[in-house]
Amino acid sequence: MDYFQILNLQREPFSNSPEPDFFFQSDQHRGCLQKLELAVRLRRGLNVVIGEVGTGKTTLCRRLILNFSSAEKDGIETHLILDPSFSNTQEFLSAVALLLGLPRSADGESEWQLKENIKNYLFRKGIDESRTVVLLIDEGQKLPDFCLEILREFLNYETNEYKLLQIVIFAQKEFAEVLKSYANFADRVNQYYFLKPFNFRDTRAMIRFRIAKASGVDAAAPALFTFPALWAMEKARTEPRWNLAAAENLEFRHALECPLDHLQRAPSSLPILALHCVLLKRHEVGLNDAGDLSLDD
Ligand SMILES: Nc1ncnc2c1ncn2[C@@H]1O[C@H](COP(=O)(O)OP(=O)(O)O)[C@@H](O)[C@H]1O
Ligand SMILES: [Mg+2]
């Protein structure tokens, strides 16, 4: 039995994948999403979202794609580069051409030809068909200089009113430094968004939201976590590659099957502290009727 079934939930509430469905719109995420949507619709060109690991950039990016997928009628098409660690210009241009669905010739194209094909595509879509082409780049801190140079060239394709390619880059903080040393590119940024780690209030609201989603009912989420557990989770948020500390790691699943007295030893890490609190809470409120949990007094 999965741990979430033990908790009477229908789905895993804290999966570590960036599921747009589980995207909790804190004020800053909602604001960022709205501004990005607007900038894309107004065809302003380049937008950059910067934040530490775990601040929700990838989830936000997926959510944006989802929002635009229902905007197909508005003529918006999205293309995503998950990891831009390209080793040369040719490779990058070929990847973009492939994403845009451009036909390839058997002998391969020169850099010049690839750029021409991409340019023609953008003019055809943007002007003849009035469509909006969006290129989203996650892990933008990995963009090599030659890619920035190409993206800068793409941003030169424009009419008097708008850019023909919309670019949204999601990147970790190092990218801010890269931009400082590349003024030519930084000049093109329409808007920057800085995502801060959640504060306590948002952490608590997000956890409630995700549990409610996972329980499959719109009613208020069952209160599975105590105050100290929530506190522990907020602190854990700043850890590298943070995934909601209480639930998603193996320690948690393993520990759920442990008798409570195993956990009453001093918690060795924040996730375990959080888990400890979950179990104590379950113990208190008598939710622990699953046979395999020996949470006796
Ligand atoms: N606003 C949010 N709503 C729901 N879950 C979030 C949110 N922000 C982050 N998370 C969760 O935190 C983890 C890391 O998010 P992710 O989008 O991969 O961050 P980043 O790309 O900034 O490193 C994922 O498990 C994700 O589901
Ligand atoms: Mg990410």
C-alpha cells in the first residue's frame, strides 16, 4: 500500500515532478504567470525568470505551456528546451529547427541555411498567419554564450510593433551574473521576474492545496501536519533540489512502516523531523488504523 493511500488520499500529494496540476499559485507565482502571459500575448520578445533551485520555475514553465495549450485558438504555439547544454551553434540551431518542425535535408544544413529556415518560419507564422511562436528555455543558466548570441539574433526579427519570436528563459541565480557580462543580450530583456523561496504562510497554503488536490475533493484538506512539521518543511525548502520534505522521499515511505518508537529518537534531519510530526499528529487524532503501523500508546 502506498503511503498516500494510508493517508486516505487518491494521489501522491508530493511527487517531485513539476506537475502543473499541483501548481499552487502564491501571489508571486500568480503575478509572474500573469505577466508572462501578457508579455507573450503582446509579443514583447524576451522575458527572464530567475530563482533558486526549488522555487517553482519548472512547475511555472509547465503551467504556462498548459495555459497556452488551451489558447491554441489564439494562435499561440509553445516549444520547450528542457536543457540547453549545447556544444556548438550548429547543434543549437538544429535543435530549434527540429522543435519548430522544419523539414531537414538529407545532407544536413549549414548554419546559415538553418538560420534562414528559422527566420522564414518566424516571418511566415508571425506575419502571414498572425501566430505567436514561443520558445521556452528551462535551466537557462546552462545556456552557452553562442546560444545567447543566436537568441539575440532571433530577437532582431521583428515588425514595427512586435517581435516574431517570444522567448522565456527560466534560470538559476547564476544567470543574473551571465547577463551582467553580456549587456547586448541583457538590453533585450522585456521583464525580469525574481522568484523568492516560499515564506511560512505560502508553504502552509501550498501544502494544504496539494493535499486537497490529492484527496480529490474540493473540501478543505485534512490537517495532516502539525505546526512544527510545517515549520520544518519551510526550512527544508532552501535545501538543494528540495522536494516537499515531509512526504516524497524514501526515508518517509520507509519510516511510515516503522513503529513510532523508532522515530522517537532525535530526528536526524528536517524531513525526518517533519515526518515525526506527521506521525505524532496521526497518532493524536487516531487516524492510524492501518494495520501495518504499530503506533500503540
Ligand atoms: N508553486 C508551487 N506549487 C506547487 N508545487 C511547487 C510550487 N513551487 C515548487 N513546487 C514543488 O517544489 C518542487 C520543485 O519545484 P520546481 O518547479 O522543480 O523548482 P525549480 O525548477 O525552481 O528548481 C517540485 O516538487 C514542485 O512540485
Ligand atoms: Mg527547474
